[in-house]
Amino acid sequence: MRLVVKIGSSSLTDDDGAIASESIHKLSVELSELRAAGHEVVVVSSGAVASGLPVMGFDAASRPTDSTTLQAVSAVGQARLMQTWNEQLAGQGLVAGQVLLAPHDFMVRAQYLFARSTLERLIELGVIPVVNENDAVADDEIRFGDNDRIAALVAHLISADLLVLLTDMPGLMDADPRSSGQATLIEEIIQIDHELELLAGGAGTARGSGGMASKLSAAKIAAWSGVRTVIAAATRPRVLLDAVDQVPGVGTTVLARDNQLSARKLWIAFALPSSGRIVIDAGAVRALSAGGVSLLAAGVTEVHGNFEALNAVEIVDEAGNVIAKGLTGLSAHSVQELAGRRSSDMSERSGEIVHCDDLVILPKP
């Protein structure tokens, strides 16, 4: 089996932000057991910014908020993070290889293929790739924001069988355990819906950028890729081996979807940032939902944003629900000019706004 294991900052650092070597040691032992059983593993490790803060004299109260300082802190922290991974994996007879990724590596097809080739070769050579976002040079406007999403995209990139998202919770609970003593673990999710997303809540701890909401979002990406996801506690004994063996109660398992997206459509739906919104009428919603058709100007009622041709845009109904995402063939100005006009009335121009090959119909909220 090939799996991607993501570990959050809250599971890798202590309350002061220092790297908890014992946590990485525990995971390294389990990674060694997985490798001995013939499994292939890629690790996605958070913790660069969190582990750099105490070294630079910052604490939770004085955490910087400007991106330039945070990038500098991450550069310091990433070195220390990888030093710990190198030491702990080497203690189990394993070799770590650092891979820093940015959205550019998923948005540009050539970079996407290069990233996949590098990871595939590292796996072939018996190396454990340790992936993180390249925070030190990331564009503040175009970045992943959390490693849960990176892990899901990497799982698709390398055609993984399983994505394990390790956190400080046993999985998704049916109530907030901080306010309810009756909260129980949701062991299996067939499809992530709006109610589950509301249940997941907002961001996680001060040391991390994710939380259960980002994990459900990542699990949705993985599901569309045909990858099973397990959300589980990093402190659980043998958590990785139990996730592989599908032991009941290991965490929350999100099942893979039968109807998977192609690599190109997954890239459009989840890797590209949205540059604007196109509002469509009820007739266009019905046509798009049936599948296999392009978005035409006749169904457009409003245009929001200042996007250019070939930018990714969200397509929403008149209530604001996101119906689809796609690459627009025209700029926002041109779409606005054509909105509501039928193709038969535009002999000089095509009425096609988003071609069906560049259009991804998203599940209803």
C-alpha cells in the first residue's frame, strides 16, 4: 500500500512551540514498521513556523503577524524540524528527504509532473520524503495555508491508496468535546456534506493553521481522487498500522468516491485559487448539473471579480451556492458584456463562457 501521512504542528511541538522529539520518534518507529511490511510512505510535516518561534524569541503572546517575519521564522524552524526528522528516521535505519512545495507546483502542469517524478524517484530509492509548504518564499496571496490540503494533493499526485491526517483529536466527533461530555467519535463518513462541515467548526490551535474543518476539506479532495482518508490522534499507539489495517475505531474514516475526477479536473477544482464568481440562473444550474455541457452566456446573470481569460472562477446559483468551478475562456469584462445573451444573437462571437472540458461540477452543499 502507498500512503501519505500528515502530522500537524500541534502534534509535533509542545506548548512553547519547541519540537517534541518524542512525538517524531513515535511516528518514526511506526514508519519503520510500515516500511518493513512493504508499504510506501510519504510524510507531510507541519511545524516549521511553530518550531522557529521560540528560537527567535517569540511566544504565543508575541507571535508576529506580518508575512515577512513569519517567512523568516519558518526558514529557521524548517532547518530544525528536518534535523529532528533526519535524526529520528536514521535511528530506525531510514533516510529522510526534504521536499518543499508551493501552489505553483500544482498550478503549472510542467511543475506538477516534475514534483511527481521527484517523489516517485525518492520512493523508488527507499527514501521517506518529508514534505512541507515552502513558507520561506511563499507568495502571501497564493499559498496553501495549511498542510492538510497539501497532503491531499500529494496523495493524488502519487496515486496513494490512503491518506492519514494525524491531529490532537481522536477524529471527528458528533459534538464539540470541549463543551459536551457526551461527544462520540464518528467512525465512518460516506460523503462529506454541509452538516458535517458545520460540525467540524473553525481553526485549530494557536500553533497550527488547520483544525478539523481543514481536515474534512482535505478528505473531500482525497475522496474525489479515489483515496480513503483516516483522521486520527497522533498519540494513539500504532495509529498508522491500524489505519492501514482498517482497525475499527482507529479514527474517522472518509471513504473514497466511486466517481473520481481526472487529474486535470481535480487540479481545476482544488489546486487553483478562484479569481472571481459567475452567477447563473436556474435553467443554467439544471443544464450544468446534468453534465456534459458548457456554460453559455445566456445563463449568466451577474459577474463578480476582475478575472482574466483562463483564470479559475466559481460558478454559483442565485442563492450563492457554489455549483461548479472552471477555467473561463473570457475576462470578467467580456463575460459581463455577453451576460444573458443567446448564442444565436451573437453571430460575431461565441457564447461559450466555460468549456465543458474545463468545468468541474461540485457536490451540493
